Amino acid sequence: MVFRCALLPLILTLVACGGYPRDPDGTLDRVHSQHVFRVGLIASGGGPDAERFIKRIADVTHARPEIRHGGTEPLLLDLERGALDLVIGELADDSPWRDRVTIIEPLAERGTQKQPILLNPIARNGENAWIMLLEREARNSGGPKP
């Protein structure tokens, strides 16, 4: 009987926690249901490293990318308001956007050791299931190691 009483709160807790991590705006669910994810490529477009990463995301989600090229500010504004799901590009260390978006680990590095320039996937804050997928695929992409 004591075992049953102790087991009930555990079961209720697990049921209540089902579906974590969650995306408040449903990014990953939308990508899965619509089979599309919207990508913004900053400036140079990231070259083959960005292309490989986008292909990885497409393969994992069974969704096709809709790609748009543009400047940093317009693309990050669209990301923040939910018109894009992912932005890939270089972001300055002192950019105010670093507090407003989630910077995923880099796909590539250029520049010098003193002044590295990192190519990062960037996601909307709070879309945690989507961010976890992006982080996992960035780690598995073979990008620069510390």
C-alpha cells in the first residue's frame, strides 16, 4: 500500500511533464506538420557549411527549407516575430541581438585565433524543442571544436 501511495505522485508528475521541452509557438510541430522550415541566410549565405546544416535539418525533420537571403537586422527581426524559424550567419560579439535570440554552437570558423568569425545557426528564444534539435544537429555537423 505504501508503495502504491509513493508511486501515484511519481506517475502524476511524469504525466504532467509529458511533452517537454515545449515550443510556446509550436515551431517544431509546425515544421513537422507543414514539412517546411523557413531559413534566413545573412550576407554571404554561409557557403557549404550552412548548406550541409540545412540539409541535416531537412533530413531529420522530413521538411524542405524555404531560404531567404538578406541583411542581419531584417532577418533577425523576422526571426523574432516568427516569420523565420532559423537564421544562419555571423553575429558580432557585441551585437544586442545576442540577448534577444538563441545562438547555437558554430558550424564554421574563419578569421584569426584572436578575432574568430563564427558561422552560427540562430533561433528564436523559447522554442526549446526546436532549439534542442538545432543544437544536436550543429554538434553532429562536425563544426569547429574549442
